[in-house]
Amino acid sequence: MASETSILENKSESVQKTIFSILFSISFAHLLNDLIQAIIPSVYPILKQSYNLSFSQIGLITFAFQFSASILQPFVGYYTDKYPKPFSQVYGMLFSMAGIVSLSFASTFYWIVLSVVLIGTGSAIFHPESARISNLASGGKRGLAQSIFQVGGNLGSALGPLLVALIVVPNSQKYILWFVIAAVIALGIISKIAFWYRDHLELRNNKKGEFVNFHNLSKSKVKFAIGVLLILIFSKFFYSASLSTYYTFYIIEKFNLSIQQAQFHMFIYLIAYVLGTVIGGPLGDKFGRKYIIWFSVFGAAPFALLLPYANLFYTDVLMIIIGIIISSAFPAIIVYAQELVPKKLGMVSGLFYGFAFGMGALGSALLGVLADATSIQYVYHVCSFLPLMGIICYFLPNLKKK
């Protein structure tokens, strides 16, 4: 009896500790999930060439993917706040796997759209619950936990173009099937996490005082702060859409690069994005999330304004700086939003992930139309002004550090 009590006490204490095994596992699952997502923009040059697609159609493909990923996330989060589903991520990964298989054989514009919608649906199911798991396993180090979680996704996004350049570009579209291996590995990891999540929820349901108040703000001030954060998400992800969707086209056109060369330059930017994510969360824990958000969004502005005028070498240099600065905000934004509404982790995580995907979708579609009407280089001149919107961070209230 004493030994059983001891086991229960140890399990209960684990609720309060930072569980790095779970954090790194969910981060690796995030890597594989976003690696699958990264296939979509990475194969755009191949699809455009094979099926004679316009930039507007490329933008609509991105819109279909990111809209399906965005519109479902707040609803998934809202539902799982009330009725937690530890194994829901398994179903999400099955959607993504179906999307990979479909995309490898897609031969028409509408078939491509259907394929990316399947991957987007899988992503919508994956992110809200994953963000909740990273929060639950954080042991109070929410910024660090969110950075570990985010860095997996960003690393997956960085590896996607590199693997497509090595596997798909030299061969054919059907080689996308190789990425089913990533989905199978992810299913194994997610299944293992699901059992921990189920047991953890049982322990936490028996504890009182689960939620911590990080502020004494009125409901109207909380809503205002969330509104400011959503404007920042608009600025950040609308600009990021110009980088993730059209950067390879931009440097191919401006510097006369091959598709494979352009993918390697894209990889440089995405690795910088990973580094920024690693830095952002812990700095937010230490100095306050408001200041990290301010620096990240507004601080990228001078470098974004210089980008359209740089040669290839300095384009890489500026993209490294922009990637590090602009990516440091998202972990801080997510945790700041979770601390504003600590009792609705799934809903608020789904809202912000969903809105981020939605702004990326809208940005990709509108910028594709603009690129067809003008030029891809003109798009980068216009988008260079978007980070200036970061000045709105001034209106964010300060929250407690601990």
C-alpha cells in the first residue's frame, strides 16, 4: 500500500516538473508534421512547370492548404478544451498521410488542391492539442517549452525544401511518396505521447488550482490585448507568406538560379528561422514576452526594407537576420495569449495557430495575384513595409514573468 502511495505521489509531482522527454518527443512529432507541410511550397516550381500553373493558381493552392489548416483549429481547440482527446493527433496524421499519397499522383489543379486540403486538415487537428501538451509538460517554463515545440516545426519546415531538392527534384513528382515514411514515424511517436497525455489528464483532474493567474486585467483589456496580438500575427505571417511561398521564385527570377540552387538558399533562411525560435521563448521567460514580441516584429523592419536592393550574397545575409528576428516572436505570442486566457489553452492556441495559417493563406493568394499583375520583385518591395506594423506592440499590457 505504501509503495502504491509513493508511486502516486511521484506521478503527482511529475505534473509540476518540466518533462523534457515529452517536450522533445512532441517537438520531433512537430518536426515531422511540418516537414510534410513543407513539401507543398517546395514542389511549387515542379508543379508550375509540369502543369503550366500561374502565380494566382500557386497562391490559391497555398490558400486552400492554409485555409483548411486555419479554419478548423479554433474549433478543434474549443472542443478539446471541454472534451480532451489524447489520440486525436493520430487521426490528424492519417489525414496528412492521405494528402501525401494524393499529392504524389495529382495531375490536375483541382486534384492538387484536394491533396493540400487533406494535409491542412491533418495540421489543424495536430497543432491545438500539441500546444496544450507542451504547456502541460512545461513545469511552468512555458516560453522554453513553446520554443522546444516550435523549433521542431521550424526545423521540419527547413528540412522539407532540402529533402525535396535531393529526392523529388532530380526524379519526379511521384517521389513525394517517400515522405510517407515521415508520417509513419510520426504516428509511432504521437501514439506514445497520447498514452502519457491520457495518464497526465487523469492526475491533473484530481488536482486543484491547475490554472495560474498572470494578470488582473478586465475582460475588455484581455480582448483588446488579443486584438493587438492578432494584428501582429497579420503583419508577421502576411510578410512570412511572401518568403515561404514566393522566395524561390524571387531568387530564381532575380539571380537566374536553378530550382535546386534556389531550394538551398531557401534552406539557409529556414535554418535562421529555427535559430530565432530557439532564442525567443527563453528570452520571453526571462525579460517579459511583450519586449520580445516588440523586438521581433518591429526589429525586422530595417532589414526587410533593404532586402529588395541586395545582391545574392547580401540577400542571404539579410534573410538570416530577418529569419532570426521575425521567428523569435511566435513562441512569445502563443505563450502571452495562453497567459491571457489560461483556462482555454486549446481554444486560444487553435485561434492563434489558425489565424497565423489564415493570414499566410490570404497573403499567399493576394500576393500571387499581385505577382501576376506586376512582378515577383515588386511583391517584395510592397511586403518590405509590413514589419513596420510592429509598432502597435506599444499597446500590449505587461504580464507577470512567473
